[in-house]
Amino acid sequence: MSEITLMSDPKVAAVPVKECDERLVDVREEGSLLVDPRKRDGTGAFAHLRAGVLERLLKAQETLPDGLRFLYVEGYRPPSLQRRYFEEYRAELRAAHPDWAAPDLHAAASRYVSPPEIAPHSAGSAVDLTLADPDGRELDLGTRMNASPEESVGACYTHAAGITAEARRNREILGAALSGAGLVNYPTEWWHWSYGDRYWALETGASAAVYGPKEL
């Protein structure tokens, strides 16, 4: 894990945000993406992304091998929901590791849920997704989507050892398409990709993020 920059790293929070005020759009209205309902909420927030992120996602889908499509699971997440997710997971870790100091808990929690103040999902700049076949069935990418490091014994890490050759190949297909469109992966979660946020800026060397936390 030493070579992975976690969301909790001060270098991420130090990246400035020059908000471009690009609107959040509903990916369901575009029609080209398979949208999974598992994260559906009453407001439809999960189905929103910044317009520029959706544009890149659609371009990436066009480069997939014949018959494959993205299965979109979640994009925008309201800041209040992001905070709840982070605090709940941190509490789980605290219960399992009562001897851990607060900074260690914060860092460990950020492997799986971004700290609310810098979360790419709350900027509408991150998408959780996987691959599907022509019939809409999910391909094998080694773990279920949103599997925690504890549940998956680390197999949720993008470059984890020990997954099958098929799962490795599918992760490479997913990664090639999305990175080719300019998105970056959070290496502890093979399904999490983003563009325009602080983590993206740090990873790409951009001088600033263009998307900050936003209310729908």
C-alpha cells in the first residue's frame, strides 16, 4: 500500500479547486449507458455526473471490444451521504481495531470511502462502474462491486494479486478504455474512476481541480 496515494493524503487536500460550474446531468437521459439500480435513491442523485465526465465516459465506451458495455452503478453522491458513509465505515474499523489512533483510522477508512471534504463523488466527478456483456450481465472482475478491503482480503485493489486471469483481463479492458479517455483510477477500488477532481489533478499533474463538492 506504500506506493498508493490514499484520499486522506494531505497532498490531495492541498490541491486547489478552480470550480468551472459545469452542470450535473442525468446519465439516464443520454441513453447509451446501462444503468444499474442498486444505488438508486429517491432524488436520482446516483445517476448524475458532471457533463464533461459523462462525455468522456461515453467516448471510453466506444473503445470497448465489440459486445461489451459499461454498467454504470453510481456517480454523484450528496455531501451529507458521503459523510455518513465515511463515518459508518470508520466506526466499523474503530470497533475492529480499538487500539488504532485516530489518524490511522482516518487513513484506513479512506481506502474504501473518501473523506467527505475531498470526495470525488460529491463533486460529480467520479463514477463506480463495471463491464457487462451484450445481455447486460456483469463480467467477472475479481470481486463484487464495492467490496471492502476486509471482505475481499485486498482483492478489491486494482492490481491485486491472486485474482483469476479472466478477472485480470477484464480489469485491463476497463482500465484501458477509461484511462484512454482521461479518467484516473483510485487504486484501492478497481471500479472507481474520476476526472476533474483533486485526486485526478494530483495524479495527472494538473495545477488545480476543476470540480469541487456540489449540491444537486
